[in-house]
Amino acid sequence: MKSTLQENLTQINNRIREACQRASRNRNEVRLLLATKTVEAERVQQVLDLGESLIGENKVQELKEKCSLYKNPTPEVHFIGHLQSNKIKEVIKWANCIESIDRLSLAEKLNNRLEFEQRKIDIFIQVNTSYEESKFGVAPEKAIDLIRSVSALKNLNIKGLMTIGLFSAEPEKVRKCFQLLKKIQVEAKALQIPGVALDELSMGMSGDLEIAIEEGATIVRVGTAIFGKRIHPDSYYWNEA
Ligand SMILES: *Cc1c(COP(=O)(O)O)cnc(C)c1O
């Protein structure tokens, strides 16, 4: 008998495939990131065993508790939560990529630490496309400046942009957020800043991944639709501390 996790995963992969078809995109242009906050390592492992290979964590504590438990082949790990600079050392022990770089001070501290360790890491710039106070991310008008400044930091590879977008029952309002992220990508690419690739757009979650794929997402981050509801509201994970 199929497990619930397996059924949920099949459904999500069907949604992604159908959205790609509608948008005339190749299915392999879009990766599924499992948003695993609060989910026990054992359940995450079950989904990894079904063939998934990319996970995202929001809290440093969970990152370090769970990541050492995954079996080979271990998943690619992205950090997608708000990052405090005093947690940098711990995060880079576990994460292959940090999607939530939203201020120069943080990028500089991260770069210093990586320089000290003589290594590099992939990062995304997080943009607050919904202009909500409650969400992190650089303001859209300041995104290009931040990309430029961060591009000078030699131990960070800027791979793309990330956004959470508006939670709204009105799809067209959600779509505007994703279109804005795409627009920033196009503008930034046109500047041909040395060392900046910016091919990735991480956007779209359980409720809005179709819209995100239509607007160019290369990574969709899905939690609830695979693992079920969480006990805390999302604001708990997106806020400081
Ligand atoms: C929790 C979370 C997700 C996944 O959200 P769901 O609605 O559960 O799919 C995606 N991105 C970030 C940054 C998150 O914190």
C-alpha cells in the first residue's frame, strides 16, 4: 500500500509536471525543494528514499540536528530561513546553499568566515516582493544594488533570487510578486556583473507553485502539501530568534 507521504509526493510531482506543460517548460527546469521545518528526520528520509534530493531548513537548530542523520546519498541542503549573523558558522557546516541573503552586513560576515575557512558557498538574494513588514528580504528597488555589492565578495557565488510572495486568495496579486522577482532577474542579468550567474528563481510553495512555475520558477519549495500541517504559524519561522 502506498503511504500518505508517497501519495502526497506523487500529487506534487503531478502538479509540477502539469504546470510545466501548461507553461511550455521542460519538467527538468524545475526542482522540488522539500521544506522540512518541524518534520522529523525519519519522515524526511522516507521522502528522500522515494527519490527526492533537495531539502530546505529554516532554523539552524533543526539543520544541525537532522542533517547528520540522513543516509547516503545525502540530500543537497539549502538554508531558507532568516539568518542571524551569530549562526553563520553553524549554518555553513551543513548547508550547501543559503537562499536568504538579504543584507550586505550578513553577506560580509558570511564571506569573512568562508575566507577564513578557505571555501566558497552558493547563495541566493532574498527579495521582499510583497512589501510586507512581516517578511524578510531586500526591498525590490534595492535588490540590484545588493547584488552588485555582494558580487564583490569572492567567497560567495550568487546563483539566483528567492522570494516568499504574498499569501492571498487572489492569484493575480501573488503572480505580481513572482513577476517582480523575474523582472529583477532580467534587469540584473542584463548588467552582466562579473561572477553573477543568477539563473535560479526560488519561488512558489504548496499553495501557489503553479503560478510560480508559469512565471519562471526553477525551484519550488513545498512543505505542507507533502508533510501535512505544522503546529506553528509560518510567522514563527520567519521571525527573528
Ligand atoms: C515553510 C516554507 C515553505 C513551504 O511552505 P508550504 O506552504 O508549507 O509549502 C517555503 N519557503 C519557506 C521560506 C518556508 O519557510
